[in-house]
Amino acid sequence: MDMDKLVSLCKRRGFLFQSSEIYGGLNGFWDYGPLGVELKRNIKEAWWQDMVRGHDELSTPAGAPEAYEMTGLDCTIIMHPQVWKVSGHYDLFCDMMVDCKETKKRYRFDQLRGRWVVAKGKRVFITTLAEAEQETEDLEKRALKAFNLRGKDAASLSWEEKSMSLDQVDDLANVFAPEAKEIGTLTEPREFNLMFKTIVGAMGTEEDAAFLRPETAQGIFVNFKNVLDSTRVKVPFGIAQIGKSFRNEITPRNFTFRSREFEQMEIEFFCHPNASRKWYEYWRDRRMKWYTDLGLAGERLVMREHAADELSHYSVGTADIEYAFPFLPEGEFGELEGIAHRGDFDLRSHMEGKLVKNAEGCLEVEMIPVEGKPDKLRPKHRGSGRDLTYRDEVTNEKFVPHVIEPSSGADRATLAFLCEAYHEDQAPDENGELQTRVVMRFHPRIAPIKAAVFPLVKKDGLPEIAQEIYRKLKAKFSAFYDEKGAVGRRYRRQDEAGTPYCITVDGQTLTDGTVTIRDRDTLEQWRVKVADVVEEISKRVM
Ligand code: ATP
């Protein structure tokens, strides 16, 4: 699939726009247009319905060790700053950066792989000088391209070039100076925290500094006790949340894939430590199935279990669900969702303070010397001191539940569904001649518009009948009414919007009270009674 075509369709039909576009856009920020907002909302609603509201806590789902309960939360974006100190984000959620003094090239430390990588452009791991030289050459070419972008006619730019704001062009041009040849002397490493800082209150002092959350998960952990006390949920149970997160990514790119403001759909699932491995496997498979059920299938969707040395220090298992986005090189996949076994790390941190692994590999509170008394130690970041343990009413056992965290991105899911849906095929026009048509084959559950209604002509009472049908459909789900232009063109517009069904009111409607329903994918048409239209469409799209 050609990414250029998808990006242009997204803009043309109102799925996605660059944020603040009339001012040249802001790198890493995107707006959803009229069709995009419906698509993303449907994806979030499908997730909430399948994971939370529609979940049957009385029966054991396939693959689950036992029945469990699910509930939801909606927490604030700005939280007490101590949350991020204790969670590790304040100290660790940063990229280490160094600059090469000679070449001005910037490197970022990839904590997962323990190597310096080029901070901009594609991830390249520098291990030898020869590799660095090769990489420098590639970057030079890109820098030159960036220079050349300025003054170029917009129509001649590729989608990648278009999505690059002028700021980024300047950045690229500065960092990858064309004379760069090899890694030289490096500046002292410095940290670049990915959290956006803000000020709460009027004083504006450093003490009032707070952060925009980089993940929604922490809101769930700090409310664990509130949920237990206000509901009658029992372990095992899950708490779900959908909401905005913010990360000051060094390299926002690939359309909405890596944005600085994005939405997450996260579950924290609390279970007994002995059962946590089974729950981890259940959630890993359940989440994979959710994507395939909604239409992401085949070789483009993969599950990747992390190797032991890739795991976060607290995790005994993590899997990523990845999708072969068309903007990635052949054979590469991008993360849609991570499913992590987090042990008791989070609840214990919020009780005791920021945890680190000791020499034996066990978690303990990180201690630092007290100022002025170097032989005395104190916790680096104190926890809440609240008791976040759980007591099993039947066995009376007291324990800190283990956590399985399926953490997905609503924007990355939306982008994957957009990529998967894009198709070009041949369909006959009004004269029966085959023409290339663009069709977005969304699963009906997530399609922005479920049905469109057209009167064939604007006379003989056809619009009135069509409008009546439209109003009835609209009362149940998103529907669209269109009476302008040739009916063939109206069909094409709906194909591009991904509308699964089009209903046409024609001359025959006046005689036998039936209308035509057309299927977006098969182009099959059949007639149903006007009175049966709502039921016919409902059973297919809900
Ligand atoms: P990546 O390695 O791609 O930066 P991550 O491992 O940091 O992702 P997590 O912290 O596990 O991501 O976040 C969970 C999910 O949130 C990701 O799987 C992704 O869907 C979404 N997400 C994370 N960062 C971004 C971003 N910058 N833009 C859009 N979605 C994001």
C-alpha cells in the first residue's frame, strides 16, 4: 500500500489533519477530522465494550484461569508530582543524549539495548566506527534532502516530507552537517526527560512544577485502594482507563505513529502472584484476538515475546503486538500494544517508595545519603505510606497483587486500521465501465458512518422517503444523507469514507415499498421493505 495515497485520502476526506495547520503545523501533534473522530471513537468504544462494559464477570472466558471482574476509571492528566518520582518516570523516563563535538551529530542511549543510537532518523545501532561512517553518509544524504526541501513546491513533496515541519527541517539540517564524517569527541552525556513539565498555581516556582502524564497507568495504581473500598471487586479484577498521555518525543514521526500527544487504552489487571503467569498468557492472547476480530489479520500482525534481556527490571514477561505499517522498511513491525507482567512493582512502589533491583536481583527501596550526614541513608523518593495490600476474604491471606498490564495506543490502533482498510479495486461506473475505486474496508463496528441514504432523484417524493429512513437510522448510529450529484459518485464518496451500506430510494420504492441496499465490499445489491431497513442494517453493523 502506498502511504502517500493514504495520507492524501486522510486529509481530503477529513480523517486526519496536522494540528494548527494554518500556522505551518506543530511537529508531533495531529487533529482528527469529522470522519477520523468517529473512527477513533468507535475503536475506543469497541475496546471499552469488549474489555469492560460488555465483560461477563459471571462466566470464565475462553483461555482464562477463572471468572473475573472489570471496572473503569477516568483520572486527571496532571497528578501529584511524587507519583512520577516513585514510579521511576522522574529519574528514568528519559533519553540520555550526547553530541559529537566535531560533527554536531546527536546520539541517544537506547536503554533497552544498552547502545548509543543516532537520535534522529531511523534507529541505527552504532557498534563500530565503520558502521558509524556508513550511517553518517546516509544521514548526510538526508540532511541535504532536508536543505533542499525549503523553497520546494509543496505538490512535489512526498508525504514524509510534507509531514516534516519547517522546524524539523532546520533541526535536521543543523544536526547532520554535510561535512560530518565520523564519530569524534563526545560531549558529556546529558538526560532529556520525555515528560512535559508545567506549573500548577500562580506562584510559578520550581516547587509548583508538575508533569503531564506520560502514561495513564499510574492513575489506576494510586486509586487501587479507592476502587477496592468503593466497589465490591475481588482479586482477580481489572481496572481500565482511556485517556490522553504526553511524551516530548525527540523524534516524532511516521504520521500519528509517534506523536507527542496521544491517547492510551490501558488495563491494570490485579491477580494473585501464583496465578500471574497464567493471567499474563490469557491477556496476551486475548488482546491479539481483539485486533484480529476487528480486521487486522494475516502476516501484517505479529506477537513478539521479549527476550529475557529486553525485559524491564520488574517484569517476568512482556509481549508486543506489532503491525507491519507500510511506512516501515520491508520486514519491520511497529508496536501497537505492550502486554507486560509487572509483578508487584507498582503497588509496592506507591507504598514503600521508588524501587530498584539490588545485587541479588530483588526489588528494594532506593536509598541515598542524607545531606550533611553521608553515613545516614534515606529513601530517594518516598512512597505514600498507605497500605495497598489485599486481604482475601475466604483464605484471609494478605498479599500485594501482581499486575498484568495490556497497554495500547488508540492513535496507533486507528492508524493500523486505516492502513489495513485502504484498498483499490475495479468497480463498474454508471455506464457499466470498470473504473479504479478507492475503498476503505473498515470492519462495520469501527466504520465512521454505518449507512448512507440516497434518493435516486430529487423529485417524485423520493427525498421525503429517504429522509424518513435516514432519521430512523440516525437514531441508532451514525448515518449520512446525500441527494447531490450522480448516484455513482455518491457511492464512490461513501466507499472512500468506508461506509459499509448504501440505501437507495428509487422509482420502484413508490410501487412496491422496497429500497436497494448496496454492500461496500461485494457490491452486491438487494431489495428490502422500507419498514425493514433499520433492522437489516442494525444486524450487520452492531
Ligand atoms: P515505543 O517503543 O514505540 O516508543 P513504548 O514501548 O514506549 O513505545 P509504551 O510505553 O509501552 O510504549 O506505551 C504503550 C502504548 O502507547 C504503545 O504500545 C503505543 O501504542 C502507545 N504509544 C506510546 N508512545 C506513543 C507515541 N509517542 N505516539 C503514539 N502512541 C504511543
